[in-house]
Amino acid sequence: MPRSALRRTAVVLAWLALVLTGCATGADQGPAATSAPTTSAEPELAGDLTVYAAASLKAAFDELATQFEAQHPSVDVQPITYDGSSTLATQIIEGAPVDVFASADEKNMQKVVDEKLASGPQLFATNTLVLVVPAGNPGGVESLDDLANADLTIVLCAAEVPCGAAAATLLSNEGVTASVDSYEQNVTAVLTKVAAGEADAGLVYVTDAATTADVDAIEVDGADDIVSRYPIVALSAAADPEVADAFVAFVRGDKGQEVLRALGFGAP
């Protein structure tokens, strides 16, 4: 074979070697080139959360706040403010910086909604009333009728407070005119006076009586017909809407409902 032909053959062979080497390299790199892109995880919730809740929710919401913080370590739930729903609604309307409001009735929640400070509240629990007396029942109270006895010291929630409105309806339905010595601004105050022996009887929520060792509870006729419905909402001006919405969802979710049921609250 002539030298020129040999040179051409060598060039062709060298070129083929380069092509084959490139193909092999490309084949090795193929899987890496076609691998799916990674997606970033959802950002962790973070920030402070301020909650106003009806006094009857204290045991439940203290536990819910603890569980919510455990689920979201970067969220700090501030000490929850508990009081009568009417008092809390007034404070919110007057400008208190609140992220979430949980009321013991729909009436006081509606006041906040009417002021365009929140929208779309959702029910998350129900409750009913029970008659409570100091442990051992020193006054010998047996039924609602005994609340009309002027010789006994009787305490009830004020009419503007959900437990007071429910008590008034219950007494009216049962035809009882109570001889009331003191009207209190929240259910906790009623329970405290009865537990301390400062009153012979009072009407509180079933859930409050169940978590207090120093009182005896007496079921009364008609109580099951007077159901208090609890709504919750994230305020429109919440400092961190995502955190506020997440807490509302948590309360209404399976874990939140489990805590509420364990403490005697009914389903919404």
C-alpha cells in the first residue's frame, strides 16, 4: 500500500478512536444528566403567636399551645390571655394586638367580625352547663330549684358573658328565679368562689367542673338543651398570618380535637 494511503488509514483510525471514546464518556455521564432536580422543603413556621381565649378554654389551650410549639419549634406561643369572651372581644376591638381569638360563643365573635377585624370564624368545640357546689356540698344543694333559696350564697356569670347568657336561658327554661349574690365576669371566677367555699352553688361549664378537685358537680334538667358553641379565628391583622392560620388548623385538626374531647368538650 502506498505511504499516502497508510497515512489516510491512520488518520481515520485515530478519528474513530476519538469518537468512540467520546461516546463512552457521554454514556457514563448520562444518568447524572437526566437525574430529577431536587426540590426545597417547605419553610419552617417561625415567629411569635398571641392568643386570646375564653376562660373555660384554659386547660385545653395551655396543652394545645405546648403541643403546637413542639410541632413547630421556631414558633413561640406567648402566655395566652384568658377571660370572659365579651371582655376579650372588647379589648380586640379597642386595638389589642392579637393573632387568634377563641370565643365561648358566636355572639361575641360576631362583634369582632362586624368590626372587620376578622372573617370566617370556624366552630371547634361545644360545652354545656352543670351545677357546682363546694366539695361535700355543705349547703345541701340538690337541684336548680335550690338557687332560688335566699339563705344560700349563689354566684353566676354576668349576663354578657357566654356562661351567664347560657345560665339565664337555662334558669328561664326551667322556671327558676335565682337569688344571686354575685355576678362574675368569667366562669373561672365563679368556679374559684365555689371551690373556696365562698359560695354554696354556681353554674359553670362541664369542662370546668371536671378539672377542679374542690367542687362537686350536680347534673341538672335542661342543661343538655343549652349548648355553647365555640368559634375560633385568625385576626386579619395577625403579625404572621401563616402562623395564626396554622394554629387555628391545629385546634380544629385531629390532635387538637383529641385534647378537647379528653377534657370534656363536645364536637363542634
